[in-house]
Amino acid sequence: MSISKGILRELASAALNKGRKGAAARTALLAVKSKKLKVYNNNGHVDAWIVGMARASGGKVAIVTNDTLLVKRLHSFQGLRISKLSKDGRLRY
């Protein structure tokens, strides 16, 4: 499993917020820290990194996101497993 530094930065920024979104970001950061993930050192746009990884893998990766526009962009890749995290915290396939 892997993650980019850009995604970690987005989560850290969101974690500063109060309320449900901040709590969700803090929970996500704790989950990431508890796993041994390969961290890619990218400084570009996060969505572009995800699309690039999907393209480079030939669709042999699984992606979990809450970004509806990103999901729509990724649907063109054959064999790609995409899960969307809904606003109520449910994972949808």
C-alpha cells in the first residue's frame, strides 16, 4: 500500500478543523500511521498523482477516495478497483 506526501498534507490540514471533517481527517491520519505504507515524495497535485499511479499500474491498483470528480476521472481505467467514502462514512464500491 502507498500514499503520497500530498495526501498526507491534505489530511493534516483538514485535521486542524473542528467538527466531523476534522475528526475524520485525524482518524485517517491515525490509520495511516498504524500501517506500514510506502510514502511517495510528490509535490504536485494529489489527483494528478493518483491518476498517474492508476495509469502506470495498468489499472492494477485499488483506490479509496471521497472525491466524486476523481472517481469519475478514474472510471475510464479498465480493471481499476475504486471505492468511494460517502459523507456518512460508508464505503461504496
